Amino acid sequence: MRTIFTRDRPGTADQAVVEAFAEAICALDDSIPNGTYVDMCQNLPVCDPRKIDVPILILRGEYDGIAAFDDLVEFFRLLPNNDKQFIVIPGAAHSGLHGKNFRTNLHVMLSYWSQPDPVYLG
């Protein structure tokens, strides 16, 4: 469980968070399926972006070792709804909401969800 926070870039997550997360997860079970890692590394994307026709915000940590920048840009390009944003979070890895810069993620999400509706759509 600890490697979730250290595989991309050690130091992006507070060690106390890493330990608390690992302790809580390991208290729930004694094994972890590896299928999600196989999907993340070999079978991305797991859904067709052309079928996602809703507003969307994609956040990617600067040091994300799973979601490659070019792969995400291509996924983003294929999304049919023009109400979309792609943001790279500096100093973050894959688990941005558990990292030291989690407030940046929260700020970006709040900004996206609270932005005014467009006045003109053409």
C-alpha cells in the first residue's frame, strides 16, 4: 500500500498520511487484487472517451507514473463535450488528493464546479 505514494515520486505525500492510509487499508483485508494495476498499465483507457458526453475535469499530477501525459491529452482530445478542462498539478503524483499539494487539487475542483455558465456558446 505504501508504494501507491512512493512509486511515482517519493516525497509528494506526507509520510504520516502514507502510514495512516496503509494501516487503515491493511486492517480491512490481508490481500490486494492486482487487476486494477494491470488495467492502469496495459489496458488504458478502460472506457471510450467519445462516449463521455458530460462536462469533465481531468487532473493529472506532474509526477503521475500511471496516467502518461500524452495518453491523457489524446483521451481529452476525443471527449465530445467542449465543457472540459485538463489541468496538471505541479508537485503532485497519481494520488493527488492524498499528497502534500492536495489543496491545489481541491482549489481546481472548486473553481471548475463553481464557474459561471457561459453566456455565449455560438
